Amino acid sequence: MALAVDPGLTALFGSEDRVKTLAALANAEAPLTAYRVASMVGIKPPNVYRELKRLLQFNEVERAPTPEGRDGWTVTDPDVRTLLRRRLRIVWSRDLIRGARERGERAALSARTSSRTPLDLSKFTPGRPPSATALRRRIQKDHVLARAGAPTSIRSGRSKG
């Protein structure tokens, strides 16, 4: 999927690759390597290096070590950083996955703490028809998930997702 860039930003900064490069750096919490920027925005690494070299000439970016100790880049002007963060949001997929994992863990913790009695689902055996006790457990699980705001199973008829 191609990253859509606002034509106004392209006109302001001179090229779409430059806008993408600056936006990736502006949205990053720590300095990024040129290769990582290229991976994030979907352009070739030589184009990112070319844009970084041009931006370095005008003091819009500076070299800074990444958390891993590699040569990285960061945006120097806080106003450019703020503008790009408002107009074009680019986030590394690992950060998104980490955020989703943290949200899932919080939902699971909420479901566990909101349950009056812990659910023992360890006795479920795939392929065997569920017993009456197992069916009651599933209904209890759906009630806990519904209270936590998580999607429930299709079999309960109350699916949210």
C-alpha cells in the first residue's frame, strides 16, 4: 500500500520522498537509520540518503546515534516536527504491534480481574463434543469478555467483532 502524501506538503518541501523522509523522522521517538526510514515509507534507500544529504545542507536534520549505537538521523527544527506530526503520521509497524500487544494484555487483565470466579479452560479437548460443564464455562467466558468490552464468541449471539 502506497503512502498518500498531501500535495500541499509536497509543494512546501519540494518532493514527495523528502516529505516522507522528514515525516518518518518527525514521528520517531528516537533517531532512525536511513535504511529504517526507507523501510517505513516504502522508498529506496539511495533516495532516502539523497534526501537526507540535501536536508543536512539546510540544517533540517542532524546525525545522532540510534539506541542501538548506529548512525541515525533526527529532525532539528521542532516546528517542522510538529507540522509533520499533525499532517502525516508514520509509525514503525513494530511500535504498532507492541501497542496492540499492550492493549490486549490490558484487556486480558481486565477480564481476569472482573471475573468473580476464575475460569478453568484447561480441560477443553479439541474434537470432543463439549460437556454441559464446558458449555457453561464458555457462556461464563463470553460474559466476562462482554464486560471487558472484548469481542465474544459467535455461538453466544453477541459478537462485537
